[in-house]
Amino acid sequence: MSDKQNQTPTEDEVLDLLYDMQTDSRPPADLDRRILQAAHQAVETESQIKPREAAQWHVPLAFAAVLVLSIGIVSTLQREEPELLTNAPEMTQMQEAPARSQDMVPDHKPAAKAISKPRRVVVPEEPPAESRLKKEGKQLRSRQAEKAPPTSMADQTMALPEVSVSTPSAPAQTEQLQPKKVLRTPAMKAPADSMADAAGDKLKLGANRMQAQSTTQGQISIASKTEAFAESTTMEEAEMAPATAIAASPAGIPIRLRAIQKALEGDDKTEAEKLFRTFRLQYPDYPLAKLKKELGEDFVNPLVLKPAPAPKK
Amino acid sequence: MLRYCNGETGAFDLLYQRHKGPLYRYVQRMIRNPALGDEIYQDVWMRFIDARAKYRESGKFRAWLFQIAHNRIMDHFRKQQPEQELDEEKTVTTLPQAAWQNPEKMVDHQLFADKLLELLSVLPAPQRETFLLRQEAGLSLKEIAELTQTSDEGAKSRLRYAIARLRQGLSEFKP
């Protein structure tokens, strides 16, 4: 039994030994080379495919991200400020209007400085300009109606002691002639609506004559405009015309002086004083001696020495 | 293997040098046709390269490699003459008992080795495969059973029958 047990592993060992003698069989070198080459190519191809696949994912991913962001921004804007997107042109005009009216607010700055800001030139001969003027006149009316001060329009405008006024040297001031910026004279007794309409009509008349001028041509064009204006209007029309148009020209001086004289003749001294102060602001270089001569020293001297009343808020 | 999966071509060279001999002999002795054996051997390595991403470090690498070879060889047998190849039992050349009983008398060992291969080639395929997987791949009976999809006892039985036949053939061999 023990012999059998000892014999069996020996036989297996002999078998293994015999088998191991035949283990020198190996694949040919050509086969080895082909297999190794295939393995190397597979790895290289994989390394080339991987970045391409990544790039293929990047493009649609980036596109989707941009799309989602755009939709998000637009929807957020629509939710927060729908008027901005729907009524963009009107909103722009409405936003411009307060900016222009700020020019009317006393800021103790020279008038020329306020005017020197670059402004958009409106070509008045184009049909849209007229419609725009009318539209803005209506907007002015509605805006004034909303604000609805207890005093009249004339009082409101005259309550501002210091007003920036356009000068003949200002270039391209056609926008300044729009109704919302009109400085009204005390002689303008008409209601606000009719005043705005009249001013709008006058503006259209004046704007048709005025062309969009360059900076160098500003004085000439405005001077020619004011001359034409003076020729074509009567005294009453001039009083109804926008104050800026009158004030912007030397031709407005006699009209202003006449208005002050009228107020003095009518014993409306308060009105005369207001007109005088406005005149002094508009024509600071006008000789005081001439004023005294035309309006009387008794009227002028106290006003020159007396400080202007505080502006109404 | 993992280094090769990560793109190191040098790692494949090492693997190939280590396993090419046993795998080549296993394929050739299973197929018994040198040209076809070379083709299948190359195809096994191609399958290995293509399937490298599926490799998991859970088992023995050599078992996985020989599993691929086994599947490829089985495909070949099914395409050829499966009933003949898988169930064929050729008559083993009778070896002289005296020679086996007196191994010291085996003057020419090479003759015995050649006879062993001859005997091996005529073994039934399952027994031959079990014997080769044991000798070339160094797999355990359990691993052989898993690879050939048989039970442990079935694998053990096949191996026992293969060795008995070889021993019998060699013992009757007279050089």
C-alpha cells in the first residue's frame, strides 16, 4: 500500500518532467511582432479617441449652457422690468425727459456749461420730428398734470430764480426747443394745455427753419433762425413763443423789456420784479445803465441791491 | 494589466513575455494544427486587447487570459466538427509496461516526451484541456472547473482520466 502511495507521485512527477521537456515551444517572432504592434496601436487609438469624444461633449454642453443662461436672463428681465423690454423706445424718451428737465433746475452753473453737453441732433425737416414733437408735447402735458402743482404753469416756471438758458452760441439746440423745456414768460396767461400746444406749433415752425447744425455753425444758424422768427411773428406771437427761443437771441431783449414795462404800467410790481430777475439771468451782460434808463432807477436799484427770493421747492 | 489599461504599452510587453509560451502551447496542443493554432493564438490576444477595459482585478490574470483562449477554442470546435472533436476518443498507442515500470531504462527521454505529446493529442478534448490547463496555466482544479464550466468533481475526474491514459500509454511504450 505504502509502495503504491509512493509510486503514484513518482509517476506524476515523471509525467510532469516529460511534459516539461516539450515546453520549449514558443510563438514565432513574426507573430509576436504583430501582436505587440496591435496592442500598441490599440492604446494609441484610444488616447486619440478620448480627447475627440470629450470635445464632442464640450460643444453641445457649452451651447446648452449658453442657451439656459440666455433664457434665464431674459425671463428674469421680463419678470423684473417688463416695460423695459416691451416699451423700450417710449421708456427711453421718458427717461430722457427728466434728464432734460434737470437742465431747468437751478444748479448755479453757467448756462453755456449746461448746454455744452453733447446732445442728439434732431433733423426737423423729417416727418417723424413733427410727430415726435406732438408726442412729447402730450407727454409733457400728462407729466405736468400728474405732478399738478397748486400754482399755475407760469408761476411754477417763474418760481425758479435761476434757470439755465440756452444761448446763441450753443450748437444743435433744437431739442432744447421742445415744449417740456420752454421757459414761459409771465405774459403767457393761457392755460397749460393751450400753452403747450402753442409752444409745440411754434417749435415746429422754428424747427422747420432750423437745421441740424455743427458746432461751428451753431451761432449762424440760431441767429438766422431768430431773425426769421422776429420777422414772422407779431408781438403777441412772440410772447407765446417759447422763452428759450426768445432768450437765445438778442432780439428777445426788447420783448422782455416791453413785458416788464407792461407789468409796471399795470401796477403789477411783483410780476415785473420776477420778469426783471429772469431777464437779468438771461442777459447778465446787458448794461445796468440801460436798464435803469428804460425801466427807471426807482425800479431797478432796489432789485439790483435786493437778493433774489429763495426758490420754491 | 491595470497599467496597460491605463495606456502603458510597456506593461503589455511584460505581460506578453510572461504568458506567451504557456498560452501558445495550450492553443497549439488543443488545436493540433500549427497554422490554425497560430491564427487562433493571435486571435486570442486580439480579443484580450479589445476586452482589456472589462478586466477586473478580482481574479487571477492568467485564468482570465486562458478563459479567453478557452472560449475561442470552443468557438473553433463548434464551427468545425464538434461531435468528433469534443467526444473523440482515439485509440491510444499502447506503451510497453516494462518501460514505464523502469523509468531509469528510459534511455532517450526525448522519445518519451514526444510520445507523451502524441498521447496527449489523442486524448479527448475535455481531458486534454484539463491536463493542459493544469500543466501550462498552473490553475487549480477549482479554477479549471470554473473556466470549463464544470463541477469540481468533473474537472478532477477529467484530470485523473487524462493522467491515467497518459501513464498507461507511456508504460507500454518501447523506444
